Amino acid sequence: MAEAHISAATFADAGREAVERAVEANKDAVAAAGRLFADCVAADGVIHGFGTGHSQATVLEMVGRAGGLIPTNRIGLSDLVLRGGDDRSVLADPLLERSPGLAKRLYELATPRPQDLFVIVSNSGVNNSVVDMALHVKEAGHKLVALTSLIHTRAVPALHSSGRRLADLADAVLDNCAPAGDALLPLPDGGALCGVSTITSALLVQMVVAEAVGLLTAEGATAPVYISANLPGGFERNAVLEEHYAGRIHRGGF
């Protein structure tokens, strides 16, 4: 069988198939996560997103963007500097995310309330900092949504000393349906090209937000949603709504 030609068109076809798989595979998970989002917002909670590496792109899809929920907060390594008082040089440490106690400190800097919800994103679902955060979140009594690749996480050993994976700890698990290693197009000499997890994960995040807002609306609540700050009056409107969550949602970062 001849090898498929590598091109924009072949990736677009493979990407469409991945999107269709993700939609079909996550019907129940999207409904469950949407319910958790809606319950959090209705309880005056904040939805905290956490991920390291490229998973931060998916967290940004959920937090502080036009068309998204206002009570959302991004937890990142930069919080150590922005809110924790550490020198910026700590961020140059390539092993920072493996530091013992890091997840607990980031959790405390976020100052969550009991009704707050956590969303943790990791394609592999086995990185120590990700599992540490999930364990701490659950020990503190919060609901947890995981966004991961079930194919990838089942294909690799658990790295955390607990033997747990992110998916093992969540109340709802969204499967981005990315292959092990993320990339879709096989290369002639081995390896693969063009990651897909960001595409399918962004889709799932938006589906969950739509589900949550639909539930809130049906139950007679008004969901606090951003409009574009680049529309007339958008910045001012958003700022008024953000004020209700002052000190609980953070929009700065690097």
C-alpha cells in the first residue's frame, strides 16, 4: 500500500476525522462536565484551569476569552512570580514543574473556595505535577474535570508515586481522542507530524461551555459570559462583571 502524501489536505482530512471521533466519544462526558460547570457557576464558584507545556493552550481556550465564562481562572507556573513573590529566574528551571510541593503551592496561590471547580489538562495524564494537582484538588474536596487522551494515557506507565493517572481521579473525563504522541500524519522515516490534541480539546471545552450555559439558562439563571473587548463597550461591560469575582480570577501572566 502506497504511503499517503503529506499535505495540508491530508492533515485536514485526518483532523476532521479526529473531531468527529471526539464529538461521538464524549457525548456523556460533555453532559457530565457541563453539569459540573453549571453547578459551579450557580454556586458563585470559579472554574480553575491548570495544565503545563502545550496543554496551557487549552486552558487559555477556557479562561478569559470572548464567548467564554467570566468566573474562570488560569493556574500557571508564572503564579509563583506574579502572586507568590518568587524571583522571575525560577521560571528558567526546566525541572520546575517536577518540584515537590509545587502543585500544593499553586493551589494555595489560587485561593479557591469550596464550591470552585478544577479543570486539569494533560494529553498524557501522567506528569507528576498534573497528578499532584489532581490529588490535592480531590483531597481538598473539589470536583474535577480531566481533559486528556485516553489512548495516550493507557499506552504509557504511570509516573507518579501513587500509581495514579489524571483520568483516575476526575469526576468527569473528556477524551480528546488524540493518538499516543499526539501527531496524526506518519513520516516516512518514523515519527509523525501535526498534533491534533489542541484542536479536539478546544472543541470539547467550547461544547462544555455551551452545555453549561444551556443548563443555566433553562434553570432561569443568567450566565456571566464575556463579549469581545474589541467591540464597542465590551471592555467596560466585562470589567463590571469581573468585579464580582475580584481577587478570585487572574488575567495577567507571561
